[in-house]
Amino acid sequence: MDSTRRTLLTTGAAAVAAAAAPKAFAQAGDKGKTGGLFYQRGNVRIHYQDVGSGYPLLIIPGGGQNSTISALTTSAPFNPVDEFKNEYRCITADLRNAPSGQSTGPLEIDRPWDSYTDDHLGLMDHLGIKRFMVLGFCIGGPFIWSLVRRAPERIIAAVVSQPVGFRKELPNHAYNNYIKGWGPDLIKQRPEITMDMIDRFLKSMYGGVRADFVFSASRDVVRSCQSPVLIMPDDTPAHGFETAMESAMLAPKSEVSMYPWKDVKEKIPIAVRQVRTFMRAHRSATA
């Protein structure tokens, strides 16, 4: 090989490596940071955390409209970051417009669930992650079904813990809860938002044609889900047991945890062990 051709090939290889480097760095993330990071997309700014290493695991905290990273340490039955960061790259974020969080963006009244799903998918795109597992508490349940509706090919497996869902005896529970709690707190921080906007946003989010199920997706979406799903039911005013079990019956690759599992302290480690076994099995299946 003459020196000119050798130089051209060497230069070309270096250029390819340089072009690939940003993507590689985005995929790896900053594993040394346990504090918050920010991702900006237009007028949406998402505060997130990226901890651990291994297969990507999107973690959606509970807390309803006030879902924040801190909820994983203050109100979740177990802290999935602590449990799984040695095996998984744990990515979690404050929900857009959670008053006690740091993520902000417009209220998209005509597409509430999709706006939040834009944030979840946008964050994973920002990190260079195409396919991932997802674990969600409380409102994370409907968010997972919204991810399945929007991007089924990206969800390797999902853990739906204590999912928010419709209760026929309390049909307006979500609206009543957030119009009194979340709305006024958000308005104090965002004077451009009015109570009329909050009212219309919540009615759009928890009403409409999907109001009698998981709110974010139809029964046909759940029935068509090809991702393995582990459902961990609860039975509270916000977490409808019947809806959780209906989704388990509809999803063709679903599993169900023992029940009850979170109300007895000694049962929680057993439930976590089931989550770990479930995720390992489906992580291996994709290797």
C-alpha cells in the first residue's frame, strides 16, 4: 500500500471514529453524577437523573401530576435506583410542571398524555437510547401504556407498579384530586396559567373516550401490546385494582405480582425480587 493511500485510509478511519464518538458518549451517559441534569427541547426543559450502568431502565416516579425524582426516596414502596443501579442504567425525571420539581413546559390541553410521552421519548432520544425497559409507579402506569401506544417497538419490557386507573365508584377522583391540589400550586409558580386552563387540561387528561380504563390508552392498545409486562396491582382510590387486573388480562404477555405486596414490609423484598427476575429474563432474551 503506497503512503498516500495509507494516509487517506487512516484519516477516513479517524473521521468515522470522531463522528461516532458523540453518539457513544450520549449512550454511556455521565455515570459519575447522581445529581440532576437538564434536557431542553424548545420551550420544554426536563430535569433528569442518570445513574448506574448496564441496560437502560426508564423509571417513572409516582405522585400523580406532582411526580418527581424525590418521590422515589420519599413515597415509593422501594427505591428502584438503589435496587437496580448496579445492573441497569437508571434514568428518571421530574414530570413536566410538577410544582415540587424542576421540569417545565406548556400545558398542552388537547394532548396531555402525548405531551408527557414526548418528554419521556425525547429524553431517551437525547441520551441516544433507542430501546429500553421501563418501570413506573402510580401515574407511571398510564405513562407506560402511553409509551406502548406511541412507540411499542422501543419498549423491551415494562413493570407497572400500583397503577393509576379508573374506579367506577369514584369516577372523578383524579380530576377532583388535582384540581384542588396540583392546579393551585402550579398557578402560584406560573402566573400565565389560569384555573380555566387547569380545568380543561385535567378534563382532557382524565376524561374522554378512555376515561373508564387506564386513561392514556384504549383496551385495544393494551390488547395488542407485545412487550412483556409485569403488573403489580394496588387497591386505593387512585389505584384501581379492577383496572389493573383488566389490563393484565388483556395484555398477551403479562404477568402479575403477588397481592397484596406493599402493605406488609416483609413482602416488599419478595416483590422486588420478582421485579429483578422479570427484568433479567427479558433483558437476556434481547441480548
